[in-house]
Amino acid sequence: MLLPLISIITDDALHKLRRVCKMGCNIWSKKLLVVGIILYGIVLLAGKTDADSPDNQAPEWVISEWINSDGFTLSDMRGKVVIIDFFQLWCPGCNKFSGPLMNKWFRQYGNRKDIQLVGIHTVFEGHAQQTPKRLRQYVKEKSIAYPVGVDGQVADQRLPETMIRYHTRGTPEMAIIDKKGRIRFQHFGRFNTGVAEELINTLLKEE
């Protein structure tokens, strides 16, 4: 589920719109062009990856409550590959894509000591419905065996703290962190799982 969009039309897109309209276009073609630019912007936003630099250090997460764990910090995981699934229990993409993928990866990698899967419940809407109590039921219903943390909520702040620190755009969003604590992959929405698995296997071989 995507965060509300304040603006997705870039200066470059507006420049192209003005250039096309100088060549001659009626009001309807202008409207169609604007719609096209907006849709193109949404696609770019959904596919944007933050981890373009190998020096992109992952922020520490802020968790108010843990399920399937007594709790641990990201710094405790140094020396391990960490996969984070930012999700909401009522998010369609989480239930259809990232949740099943995390369960698959847990079956695939769960017995290894050099990798840690973590789900972080980042609630930015429907707070009354997406409670920690309901989350516990959800974890049981979905047979989730890896640790799940409730993203820490600061008073008078709509977005939870870890979501802000990682600049996530909504749910599902996934981050893959290497053994040195650097974000090597971060993506909102669906992605090529084969490519992601290749990256995970590569990171597992690194020191």
C-alpha cells in the first residue's frame, strides 16, 4: 500500500510538457499528457531503490514489541545478512507477495546462522484495526516463524519511527542488508525474486 503522494511530477516532466504544448496541443491532449506523466511517476516511485551505494549504512530499527523473539537490535546482527520485510497485516501486496516470499526464504535459509529474516509491522494507516493483538493472531494464522517487530510509534507522529528512518514508501517494502550493516537492496512493491536470491547468496559468501 502506497503512502499518499504529495507530488510525483518532476521538473523534467513539466519541462517536457511545456515543450510539447509549445508545438501545439489542445486542452484534452494536455490533460492526457499530464495523466500519462502522473502514471509514469507512480511507476518510478514504486520501483525506486534506495540502496545504490554499498556504503549505505542501515539505520537501527525501533521496535516497541516483538513476536517470536525476546528482541534484538540490528547491531546485534553484524556479521549476518539481514532481510527486512516492512509490512502491514491488511496490505494486499504483503499477503500475496512479500509474506509468502518471506515464509519461503525462511524455509530456505532459516537453519543458517549467517542470515536473519525479520518482519517489521509498519502501520501508517488503520491503527485501530492493525493492533499488536491482531498482529499476533495474524502471525499465527500465516504460520510466520521468524521474528516480527512492531515498529515504534512516536506520540503525535503518524508514521512509525523505523519507517521514517528507512524512508520507506509504503508496504510491502523489503531491504537486504549485508554482513557489514550496509543496505544492498531496498525496494517497494514486487520485484524479481530470482535476482534478489542471487544477491542474498552472493552476500552470504562475503566476509
